Amino acid sequence: MGQAKLHVELLRHTPRPEEVVAMGAKLCYSPANIDDLKAGIESKDQSAFVDKLVSMGHMSPVEHVTFTFGVEGISRACSHQIVRHRVASYCLSGDTVIKGARQKSRGYKRFTVKSLFDRTLSPHGRSRLKLIRLNSLDEEKQVFSRGKIKDIFYTGKNEVWEVKLNNGRTIKATPNHRFLTKEGWLPLKDIARLRPKLAVNGVTCKAPEFALLRDKIWLYERYNSENLTQEEIGELLGCSKHTVRSWIRRHGLQKETGGLHGHRPRTGYHWTLNRKRTPEERRRLSEQMKGLGNPQWKGGITREAVRLRKEISPELRRSIYERDGFKCKLCQKTGGQLTLHHKIPLYADKTKNTAPENLVTLCRECHRKVNNNENEYAGLFDTAPVPYHSRSNGCYRTVKWEEIESITPKGIEETYDIAMDGPHHNFVANGFVVHNSQQSQRYVGEQTAKHEGATFEYVIPPSVVDAGQAEWFEEKMQTIQGWYDELNAALGEAGEKSQEDARFLLPNAAETKIVITMNARELLHFFRVRCCNRAQWEIRAMAEQMLVKLKEAAPKLFVNAGPGCVTGKCPEGKMTCGKSEEMREKFLNM
């Protein structure tokens, strides 16, 4: 297929947009009723009124008009910029609750999306935002882990729909926001039509496969329909028959039994209650209930941890203090109450308990700060981050699937969105697993066979063509295509699974597609920034094609749209391209 060609299509927009803007502006101060006001607006040309609104900066009425574009032939590098720009409505309402991942042995912090955005408005808030971790789904292992916030965006006022599940959970999001469903990632507008089950922040268990026991339908099919024994179900899941029996009883799936038969024994029934256990039984039960084996243990200092710390001899402790100059490695305070800290915590690796390279001097105050937050200081101590599920009682939180009760429009609200650092670009909001909106090579395979023997589509930067390196660039794309096919074959071409791993070889030049919905206010800002000569060439070309479509659909609203120099002095100051007159003429005559 080779080189991709940029193509922008206006998929849909608010009918008669200028009249909608005029109605939104006049309704707040006009004494006329809605019907009379609508008739008056429809009978007159509103171009002068709309132009005056925009020039005065009165932009609230403009937000009532939305436009949806389909874009193809852009590189992954460009799509990353669009997501980063974040004016498009892949958004959640401001009252959406984000539950932070567990930071310490007890308690979780909860934030609204708006409160997280407010933190970006001050230096102190931004510094605290870097420390917050949110629940993210590891789609490969199907368990929840911790994700780091990359950025938070205010995306203006947008139409939102409320999703309500059978379990009572609700969330408000724009129609384009994607949710994880049984059929994969789908935008809300498709979910409203298909009504698949949605992923929620589900259940906790020792191993992800044990979560099946919490699924009443799955357990009913195995135990009652297929008539598997409790031992056979336990073998399927790698657990004991007693665990299976407990869940069968909890779900009320017990099979009917015949009860007692025959006559009562002559000597009567006798029960042995509260019998005295042997010393060996007491010892075994004691071992089972220690530390991680105790289901009530929520993390903290166990007897084993105390014993391990006592293995650090006074001589070793003094040698570490001397090596570090009797100084805290964090605050650089000398003397006082010093302690030893394990860079790699004991719950992650007990073998390094007395290893000098794993011990560092900290004051007591800093030690309290570092404990349970080891990953935040991994870079300072030059250690690898500790896997999230290696701590506490080893429990995993897995996905649970819930049916939709209703989806209802909730009008226009202020919306926000969160960008997450990799590798898991999703987060949990109001208990729902939500994502960003962009085509993914995880689901769209790029094998040679799908391109009729050619490579995946890609974008060649103009600078490469100007340098006479286009042929060399195409050869490298062919090489990468070969690597992709080879890796995909080695992974067994197992559809989604192999594609999601093989895509790591694809370059930023690989073509992708994206659907973007913006309101008119967001679009005017987008054009002001991205139509400028100083914007990156690919997103500038896309913005210009979008503006051409809009000048046909809503000419009165976008008559002065374009870079900042179209309506005044170039806002770039000393960084100006020096072509203000040329740019002004180009966009006014577009």
C-alpha cells in the first residue's frame, strides 16, 4: 500500500449552526419567548451578529455547535499531537470520581476529574499531581495495576450521556468516549446501539482465574449444567474443592440432597464439638495464619519482617552509617536519629536483607516518607520499580462485566479528560474502565497479506523527500514490515494478542485513523494554534483541510478562522515567521 495520503471528511455537524449560536446568545437577554425568538432569527441573516460575538470574545454560545471529522492518512506521531492537544471531546464530566491506586497499606484516595485538573493551575498542585497513581488495567494479564498521570485537560462544554449499570454505578461521558466492553474498546455512541457488557473495577482474588468463581453464571454452567464435580472445577482453576464449595454455597447453587435415610441409631446422634487439637495441628494452623497466609492481613510489619531486621548486626549497621558519612541520603541531615532503609523492600526480596548494597542511611522522618512509596524513590536509589502486586497479601483486582440498565442524554456540561503514561493508556472512572479515542494496531493487523504484498501505510515527511532520501525511507519501511510479519508469525498470528505485541515494531510514521468531535469554540482555538506556520507540518495540513470543510458548512461562523495573525498582530512575537500579510490573505480567501 505504501505512502498514505491525508484525507479529512466532515461526518456530521449541528444543523444551521449560525442560527443555533444566535439563539444561544439572544435567549439569555431577550424578553421574547422561544418560538418568537426562533422565528425572528430564522428570518434574518445572522452573520454580522455571530461575527460580533466572536470578535468580542463572547464564546459561550459558540459551544452549542459541534462538528465531527473522520481523518485518515495521518501518522501515529500526528495522532499523538491531537490527543495531546486534547480539544476533542473524548471526555468525562467534571464530577466523575477517580479512585487512586492504593498508596499505603490502608485506605484509598478519591478525586474528581475537576479537582485533578485544578491541581494543574498551580506549581504546588502540579508537583503533587506527579505523585498520584490511578488504577489502570493491564489488558494482557487482565488485572489492575497502577498508572501515572501524564496530563489533564479541560475540553470545554460538550454534550454528555449518562450510563447506568445494573449494579447502580453511573458515569457521564461524551458520545465519543471509549469504554472497555466484552467486544473490545467501543465509543459510547456505539455502546448505546449494541448494549454490550461493560468492564468495571471488579473483584479481588489471590489469582486472576479465581475471579471466575465470583461469576454466578459461569459457576452455574460448570456445576449445574455440565455437572462437573467440585474437585474438577477446582482443578480447572488451580484451587481446592473447599474454595469451590464455598462459592457454590454463596451463590445458592447447591444441588438437592436426599437428607438422612433409615432409622435413628439406638444410641442417638453424637457430635464432637470444640475438640482439643494436637500440638502438631496447632502448629500447622499457626503457620497457615501468619503474614501473607492470613486473609485479614492488609500489609504492614509482620513477625517475619521483625525477625529479618534483627539479622542486621550492630557492626553492619555502623559500617553502613560510616559509608554514608552518618548523613541522610534524602535530606542530607547529619546525625540525629538515623535508620537503615532497604532499597528493595523485604516483601519483594528477602534475600537482600543484609546486603550492604541494598541498605542506605535515612533519618526517621525521611524513612517514614519512603516506606510504602519505594517506587517514587527508585530513581534516586538507582533500583528498578517494585511490581505493584508483589506487596501486601498478593491479591489481584480483576475485571468484572456488568450489563447496562440505561443510557440517557444529560445535556451540556463542562468536560475533562486524562492522558495516562504507558504502557496502559486507560484508567478507572466511577468504576468504569475508560480509554482515549484513536485507532490501535492492537486490533487492526498490519500483516503484508492484508496489504496485498506491500507494506503498511506510512507518512513520509517532506524534509525527507527534499533531502532526496524518500527511496531510502521506503526501504526502511519494507524492512520494518518484514520484522512485523516475522514477529507476528512467531507469536502464532493469534489475532488481537499477536498484533498488540507485534505493533511495538511499527514506527511513528505508520498511518492511523481517528474520529474527532469538537465544538466551534474549540475549533477556533485549534485553528489559531495549528494553522500557524510554526505548527508541525502534518497537523497544520490536517487543520487546513478541516477549515476548508467548515467554511463550506458554516461560512459565517468561521469567516475569520485561522492563525492568530488573521485578525490582528502575530501572537508569536520574536518567533514570528514574518509572513503575517501572506497568511492573512490566504485564510481570508480560503
